[in-house]
Amino acid sequence: KEKLIFELKIMMSSLQSVSSSGRTSTSEDNNNINDNEDQEMTKLALASFQAREEQIERKKMEVKGKVESQLTRAEEETRRLVRVWEELEVLTDPMRKEVAMVRKKIDVINREIKSLGQSCQKKEKEYREVLEAFNEKNNEKTQLTSTLVELVKESEKLRMGKLEELSKVLNPKR
């Protein structure tokens, strides 16, 4: 708008310089003709200015309409997205709670499993040690039992041998 006003002022000053340079002080007809020409030029410039103003106003209204249309669409899209977001929040919220509860339970069970696993390993180690000691003692008992049986047999043989000697001493005739 300011640019057009500036152009209009330039056109008017150039018209005035043309009309003042083309005037002679002795002829009134020239003054009237020049005044008429100045007025015609001014009218044309004003008409051009008004046409440009109207064109600018039309463009402005078009752009304003497009912007309003896009704003309306953006607002509708925003409302739709907000609605979708709210629905997502409602959907995921209960699942999050359940997932969190299950994860907590899994963590508790993992700690219990770790503790039980350590206890189991410790008891398995103790069991192996006790089993090994049991087997050693059982083997030792078996060896001692075998030795005892041998000693008892040997003792019986010796006692029988002694008894037979004693019997021979008592009954030499036989």
C-alpha cells in the first residue's frame, strides 16, 4: 500500500514538473490544457491506485480465507489427535499397571530363586560331602567286618586247635 502511495506521489510530481516546464506565462489556454492534463493524469493515477488497492484487498481476502481454512482443518486435526491420544492413554494405562505388577512379581521370584539356588547348591555340596563320608565309613566298616570275620575264623581255628590238644591230653588213647 505504501509502495503504491509512493509511486503515486512520484507520478504526480513528474506530472507537475512536466506541466510546469511546458507552461508559458503568457498563455492562459496552455494553463487550462495543462491543468486538464494534470487532472486527467491524476484521475488515471488514482484509478490505477484504486485498482491496485482492490486487487491487493482481493488477494488479502483470498489468503485470509486460505489461512482460516487451514486453521480450521488444523484445529479439527488437533481435536482428532487429542481424542486418539486420550483413547491410547486409556488403553495403555491398565496394561501398564498389570505389566508393572507382573514384573515386580517376577523380580521377587527371581530373588527367591537365586536364594533357593544358592541354598540348593550348598546343600548339594553338603550332601556330596556327607555321602562321600558315608561311603568311606561304609567301606571302612566293610573292611573291618571282613577283618573281624577273618579274626573270628582264625580265633575259632586256634581255639579248636587248642581244644583238640587239650582233648588229646585228657584222652590220650584216642
